[in-house]
Amino acid sequence: MGCLVAVWVMPVALRQAPYRVPHKTGSLVLRSAGGKLWCGHVAPWWSCPISYPNNAMNKSFQQVVSVTAFAVALVLPGVAGAKVSEQTLKNLNTAFQGESNAANRYGKFAVKAAAEGNAQVAKLFRAAAASEAIHRDTHKKAIAELGGTAKEFELDAVTPGTTAENLKASIKGETYERDTMYPDFLAVAKADDAAAAIRTIEFALAAEKEHAKLYQEALDNLGKNAKADYFVCGVCGMTVTELPAKKCRSCRQSVDKYNKIA
Ligand SMILES: [Fe+2]
Ligand SMILES: [Fe+2]
């Protein structure tokens, strides 16, 4: 990218350079101004390779142009942002697959909890499913922003167990994401300085911490779960039982972005 910009920038710089004096026209007389013939080259006269091919200043000028173009080509990629690593794109695709499946799985666990007569736990599973769906989408968006391609996700077959078993399995999954998967992915994204990846991974990591906690509380109180509402931030998937006063503590967007889970 930097090379392309450099190739574009230098001719523009030359075109902007003023005619200093009329000089030998050679074979490139493109215009006349003020009754004087001007070389078609838009550059200081001494830089004209047609009229002054052996001029010492011309040679120096061309060397300066070459060195400057080379330096710009080297520097611009750093200014524009380093290319993200394949590992970050691979990690985001793994997370995209994982969140897609989690959203699907929790939806089915919610149906099972409702069938068992546990409306409160069913609501919690629906809240977590909504949250994971947001992470699925933010991961996909980040992949695109970083120039990658989100692979088509494949949903695993889900055979729900009892609600107690489903809660235990969910705690296991959330704990792995909280303690291992997302911290590892975040470290790679930070090493890449890939802002889009860092943002979506931090969103997911913050929410998984809450999910693990809420699932554990639900399991500890199974059968006597207190009534509670769940709210999910539509930007980052943060899942809470009480709305923040003004802003989401994860993404810092307005509390208006939260949706109450039915
Ligand atoms: Fe989660
Ligand atoms: Fe948020």
C-alpha cells in the first residue's frame, strides 16, 4: 500500500512544482505561455530530463526523488497501520464459530429449562444466547474490517441434558473462554495492534465473565432461583441484572443500548 501511495504522491509533487524559467524545449513542447516556449515537464527547469539530461543538479534532483520515494514507501505502511497477522484472523474465526454455536446451544437450553418449569433459568439462557449472538456479529465485523473473511459457521448438533447438566456444561465453556481462549486471543491481537480485534475480544471477554458468574449462581440455587430481569447491551453483549446509571461499563455506550430480555 505504501509503495502505491509513494508512486502516486511523487508525480503529484512534480506536477505541483512551478516552472521556474523557460528552457530548451526538446521534443516535448506542450504549451506556450507569455509568448515563451515551455518544456512540457512541470518541474524546476534543471530537473528536466529532456532539456538537461546531463545537468548535475538534474541528476541530484532525480536522486533525491528516488530516495524520497523509497523512504516514503518504507514509512507509510507503519503510519497506515501494520497488517494484521494470520493468527489474529484465525483466532477471530475460531471465536466467530464458537459464539455462533453458543448462541444456538443456549437457545436450546432455554427451551429445555422452560420445559422443566424453570422460567428463571430459561430467561438466563435466552439472555446469554442474545449476548453470544452479538459477539458472533462483532467478531464477523472485525474480521471484515481487518481484511479477512469470516468462514461460514457450522452449527453443532445439540442434545440438551437436564437443566443442571446444561448449566454445568455452560459454566465449563464460559470458564474456558474467560480464563484461556479470550486472554490468549487478546494477547495476539494486542501484539498485532489490531484495534478491531482487541475491541471485539474485550467485549466478549467482559461478557463471558458475567455469564460464568450468573450460570454458577443459577446452578447453586437451582429449584429456588430468585426472580430477576436480564439486560443485554446491544453493542457489546454485556449481560446484567441491573441497568447501569448512564453508560455500559464495557463499551461505554449509553444505557439506551440495553435490551430487556423477555
Ligand atoms: Fe458467554
Ligand atoms: Fe456495552
